[in-house]
Amino acid sequence: MAATRLMALHVTKGKDLATCLQERMDYTENELKTEQKKYVTTFGCDIETANEEFLLSHKLYHDRVRSVRKDEVIAYQIRQSFKPGEITPEKANEIGYELAMRFTKGKHAFTVCTHTDKAHIHNHIIFNSIALDGKKKFRDFRHSGMAVGRISDILCSENGLSIINPAPRSERRQRGKYYRGKNNDRKRLEFIKDVENKVLEGKGKGYINWAKKFNAKQVAKTLLFMQEHKIESYEQLKEITDERSGKMQKLQESMKKKEALLDENKKLQKAVIDYAKTRAVFVAYKKSGYSKKFWEEHESELLVYKASEEVYKSLPKGFKPDIKKLRKEYGEILDEKKKEFLEYAEIKKNINQYLIARKNLEMIYHYDEEKNEKEGRRSRTRNSHSENEL
């Protein structure tokens, strides 16, 4: 189960855009809440410079399109809270990343910070209100919060977690109740109605007839879909969905690896630049006989040098990083990652229809199996009675 909320982050009165964004980022990235940033992931930005990259997009937008307005929306935050004891921080962060990717469609940079300091694990997702290209701004639409909740519920269902059961209108002021399906390995679709279960709940004949007609319509839609896509059997449909799901999984893993490579590359670039800028200061410090006074006067520069030197020490022996090569490599990796994301988005866009058709068929086969089993039991009972009479 995951409860969600979408909030717009505005420029606070008396503060500038940069300060407001920095305050929000500092809270979500808090090392005590994220276990030393262990459960932090990003898209389209680096966690160490996310606020600066967000601001750069804002500058591009406001220079090209329009100036900053009063009460400007600088970013949006999605808060996603999970049921205590139901999920691990790693899985929560993974689901939060996928939620942000599906909702923004990969058009906005975002950070996903998973907090573990409460009884309930929860995500703070912040996505930039300005698109990655700096040309458009996210327009908050009607029922956007409901859309976030819907995507979150789908992800919870896909990962075998319980989902929030909408409460009756008279009880909507109370917290929504949750439920867990009897078999989480079989993902259930909301529009498939289980007639037999409804009968046991005391539903009338009229409802049963309606549910049968409703299921018949879904069967017709599934068969039509299979005809349009030239799918001749359940086995063929299963093969298509398995192949596409596997491809999506591989692309997702590859994109995460490339994100890690980009982070490492950026870290190395920074070390090269810092080393070059502060090397002369360190040489002077060395010539001064490591003077305490010199250290106090140039402490910040010497600390930067020490940090860059540590990065150099971690490199393989004999390897000398070149800033031009690093930048070229960064661009190549980024291009590959973008191509993979476009491929991922294309598969994701079409796979849902195949998955719905597959689940419909599985439910139909399951119903037929139960029906045949009942007929077999009746037949055996009739034969048994006949033998007793003889």
C-alpha cells in the first residue's frame, strides 16, 4: 500500500528562487533520513548539483519564454508513503523512481530520496517544473494528484504490494482502508469481475447477469485486439509480453548502470578541474614548510586539493585523466542512455494493451478450468448414484 500526495513548491515571500529550492533539497537529501544518501536516485541531474541544474533550466526558460512571476512554482514534490513492514528501502526507491518516470514521461529532471527515519518508509520525489530542454513548463492539470495515486497503485499491484481500497463516500474523511489480494503473484485487473465471489457476498440475480455481460464484453475486446495484432494463441501472446517485459528490464538496468558511469565521470571531471586550480596553492603550502598560518589563510583551497588528490589516488596506477576525453566520454554515454530511454518509453507505451489481453485470457482459462472441474464432479456423482441403485 502506498499513499501519495502531489504538491507544488512555490517561491516563499522574502526569499529568492535559489534559496527556496536549496532548503527543500537539503531536507529531502538529509543524510540521517536517507542513511548517508544510500537510498537516493536521480534522473537528468546529479544529486550533488541537482539544485544548480534545476536553476539553470529555470534561467533558460525565463530568458527565452517569460520572466519570473509572483508565487512562481519552482518544482513539484510527490510524497509516497508505504505501509510499515511491507517494503524494503531499496524496493521503495525503485518504485519511486518508476513512479516519477511514468508521471513526468522522462521530460523533467527529478530526484528520489527514500527516508527510513520513520516507522513507514516513504519517498520524497522532487521534479523540476521546467522541462529538460528549458522550453516548456509543467502545467498542473485537474486531478493530477489522482493520476499520481493511480500510477502508484498500478506499481504496487505489479510488485505484489497491497493497494488502497477506496472508502464509501460517507467514510472518505477517514483514512482509506487497504487490502491484499489472496494471490499477489497473479496481478488482478480492476475491470475483471469475479462472479462467483460476488454471489457469495449475497448479490442478486440482476447483478450476476450484468457481471456476465460485462465479462463477455471484455472477452470480445480481447479477441478483437488479438485479431488486429495477428495473435493466434495465448502462447504467442505470452511470448510477446515476456519478451517485451524482459527487454524493458534490461533497458532499465542498462540505464541505471549508465547513470552510475555518468556520476563517476562527473566526479572525475570535477577532481581534474579542482586539482588544476589548487595545485599551485598546495606547492606554495609545501614550500612554506606546511606553515599553520598559510593553512589558515588558504584552508578552503587546500581542502579542495586534498579531496581531488584522494580521487586521483583511487585511480589505476599509470592512468592520467584527460578532461577533454572525459567530456567526450560523458557525451557518448549520455547519448546512449537517451536512446535507451526512448526505446524503453516506446515499449512501455504499447505493452499495457498486451498485458491486459493476456490477463483477460488467463482469467477466462481459469474460469473454464473451474467450470470443467465442477462438471466432472457432478458427472462422477451421477455415476456413483447410478451404481448404488443397481
